[in-house]
Amino acid sequence: MKKIINAPENYVDEMLEGIYVAHPDLVTYVNDDLRCLVTANKKEGKVGIATGGGSGHLPLFLGYVGRGMLDGCCVGDVFQSPSSEQMLAVTKSIDSGAGVLYIYGNYNGDIFNFDMAAEMAEFEDGIRVESVLGADDVASGPLPGDGEKSIRRGVAGIFFVYKCAGAAADEMMSLDEVKRIAEKAAASVRTMGVALTPCIVPRVGHPGFSIGDDEMEIGMGIHGETGIRRGKLEPADEIVEEMLEKILGDFDEIDGSTVAVLVNGLGATTLDEQYIVTRKIDQILKGRNIDVKKYYVGEYATALEMAGVSISVLKLDEELEQLLLKPAQTPFFRQGSMNEESTINRAKKCAESTTQKAGESGNIEEADADTNILADFLKNVKEIMADKKDYLIDLDSVVGDGDLGLTMSDGFAAAYKAVHGSGEADSGKLLYAAGKAMSIAVPSTMGTLMASGLMQAGKRLRGKTELGLAEYVELFEGYTEGVMNLGKAKVGDKTFLDGIVPAVEAMKAAKEAGKDVKEAAHDAREAAEKGFKATTSMVAVHGRAATRGEASRSLQDPGAAVAMLVMEAFDRTV
């Protein structure tokens, strides 16, 4: 890995420090959390607009907070969602009495955490929050039918949604009107990308997938999600023709329309190449009598150092066209002039050193012995996840963005740290505290699901200090319930449940057979392992693996592997 960085674990915060130093007239942060970025020019009575997502996509998310666009943003680690607590802090900061609109990509981790933040904002402060999802990637699934939830990913086209909604809010439109415009823009944009090389998450240190030197992948997502076709690298004109055919074909009617076009570099593709692509796009659109009102060419939504481009087409009506062309001024995007007077609020002085956040891996002080066996269980989970980190990264790299090993290692380290040495005898309170700590430390899809499992298990065992086999069955039933309720999956969908549910059933059977805890734990471990291995016969229904369809059948599910490791830790504990 060759990157101009310091310690990989400080990558995100040191990048943010640089942004605050460079743009103190435009952005600042709240609650001493560098990852909670807000406008330095708050406009009273205006609808606040917030976004968020994983780091590693600049200018996406952070770069569009400023005049005429967004009011706030929070980011997680590279390719990981921010937490609901961080999103809540941004929401409270940007609210000016007119409500807040969330605009974010259609990814489960983001959905879980933004929904939680919206509920907390209304409950704690009476802030009305509405949400609009970006789902513009035509390669990631078909258009949803009436009443169906879109499975399409949100990619670079969300820039157009930010721009139109931001201009509407700047004109002091109501929350309902700003949401309507955001929904219209989101429904009017289509995107597709092509990747030539992989990217490297700093804390992983190696590519999450590989592409041959003479290959390309049409339709790859901005985290390395599988595209629709891999083949030999073709000339630029042929690549553009294939991508535009699919993009334009996704509109009901497009010939003779007015559009805006975004040609977006994914991180390592030169502007020279981007303009070669733009040239061919213009030839094709003119041939179909499509009027391009404006081209945007450059890096708008990257994937670290991935080479490739994406093309986004926004179909315009008179309203969207006027809003799109309104002035804006943000750290990474400027259009027209912003003449209104405003007070410049200087950003806070950057911290001299990055404070270790909850959930970062590190040495945990072994000052006090753990008096609750569940603390020992969490310690064993932590150690196993750290030991199997690379194994989980490799599994996840095949079907996702390769961060699962980091998420589970960091998440269970945070869960254990929250309860270690606490002396808490109430098993329910201990598990609930561990779950809350995990939700803050690793607010990604899998991190949030595991946190939900721990918290639901805590609710089941609240008030219990003595644990026998019946209580352990209840613990893992609660864990399963927490994951199932939040994730909306079921057994057979090729998820964590396909490892944990057989384990719970094995524990129940052991209890009925009169076996002791140790025997039941051993049976549960074996059942979880069998469940994990059985996922190679299943077609994925949820997550990024689902985009592979029948091709996902032969793959081992990383979530079920986590269930297997959790049960290994339980067997080791008892």
C-alpha cells in the first residue's frame, strides 16, 4: 500500500483537520467531534439539510456543506456509516425551526442510523425530520414497482439531489416543498460507473478485490460492489456507448429532453480521460436530440484511489433547471456568486492529537477482574474477532467492501471495554451497555445489527444475576430477535441468521435432552458451523451479495461466519 498518510487509524480525523484549516469561512464542527461537520453560516428560519456516509468518497458528503447546498454532514470510518448519535448532533446544530431534511444513499447501515437519529431528534427536541434516499445506480437493480422499496444504490447522482434541494431551501421553501424537490431530483437521475482498478482501505492495507491489468468492470459500485459485466478493457467510445445505452434506456422518455450530465472521476482517472468521455457523451446525446443544459466534469464522488468514471444524467424540467443553476459555495463546489452578507464563523482550533474514540482497537487496562461471566464471554468474542479479522476481511471482500473484519474487531472491543471491570451483576444491564457502546463505535450495517442483538438480549435478561442454560437460551433468542427485527431478514436469506438460528435450536434441544451448559454450548457451536457452511447452497436476498443473484449461491456468507465465531466464543467461555 502506497499512500501519503500517517497512522491508518488516524486517516479520517487528520483529513478532517485539513478541511477545517483550509475552509474556516465555510464549515465548522459540533460537540468537539471532527466528524460532525456543519455550516459556518447558519441561516435562521431555513430548512436544514444533512447528509452522511462513510469516508473515502471526497468530495461526496463532506465537500457539499456550504451556502446553497447542505447544512451538515457526519461521516464514519472509510466506507462505514456514522453513528445515530453523531447524526443527532448534526441535526440539532443545523435546525433553525423549519425542520431538517436528510438526503443520503440507499445503504442499510445509513438507513438504520439515520432513522434512529430522526426518531431521537423528534423525541428529544421536537425537531421534524424527513428523509429522501439517493438510489441512482442503474447497475445495482431494477426500478422498484409501485409500493416497492428500491434496492438501487446511491452513488454520484446524489450530487444533483443536494444541489436542487439546497437551492430550494436557500429560497426559504418549506420542509414539505424541499422534500418534494429532492424526491423529484432523486427520481430523475440515473448513474452507471466503470472501474479499472481496485481501491485500498487504509486500515486493511490491501485491495478488497482485483481487476486484471487489461480488464474493466462495468457497473461496479463505489465500494467495490460487483458490477454487471467484467471484460477486456475497450476504447473509451465503446465504454461510453455501453454505459449511456443502459442509462438512457432506464428513462421512460428521454429523447428530445433537456438534461444535465455529471462525468465523475472515481479517484485515479485523469481529467484528460474524463473529457474524452465527455466528448463522446455529447456526440451521442446530440444524435438523440437531447439538449445538455450543463456539464459537470471532475471528481464529485470518489472511491479512494479507484480508477474509473461514472456518468450521471439528470432529466430536467423548468423547476429543476432553475434550482440546479442557482449559485452555491462549498469547500469542493462553487457555482455563480453568493452575494449575501454573512458572518464568518471561524472553525475551532484543530486538536493537536486525535483522541482515541470509543471502539478503536487498543490495549484495554486489565485493572479489575470481571465478575460477570458475560463480560468473559464478550472478552472471548473480542479476542476471536481480532484473531479472525483478516479471515472476515477476505470473506467480505468477495461480496462487499471488505471491512467486516475491522467492524467486528473494533465493535466487540468497544462492547467489552464498556463493561470490563464495571462490577455490574445485572446481566441485562451489562449486555445493553455493551450493545450501546458497539452501536457508537461501529455504526455500519453489521455493527448496528450486532449492537441491536446485544441490546435486545439485555432486555431479555434484565434483572437476572444467576445464569443457567435456560437463561443462555433466552440470551441468544433475544440476540437473534434484535438482529431479525432490525434487519428484516429470515432464515434462508444467507445472513447471520443462518448461523445463529441453528445454534439456538441446538441449545434448546440440548436443554430438552437434559444436557448441561457446556454440552449445550458445544452443540450450538457445531450447529453454527454447519449453518455457515450451508450458506453455499443459498441465494443471497439482502446486502450487496444479493446483486449477484444466482451467482451468490456458491459464496460463503460473512455474516453467518460471524455467528459461528460468536458461538465459538460462547463455547470457550462456559
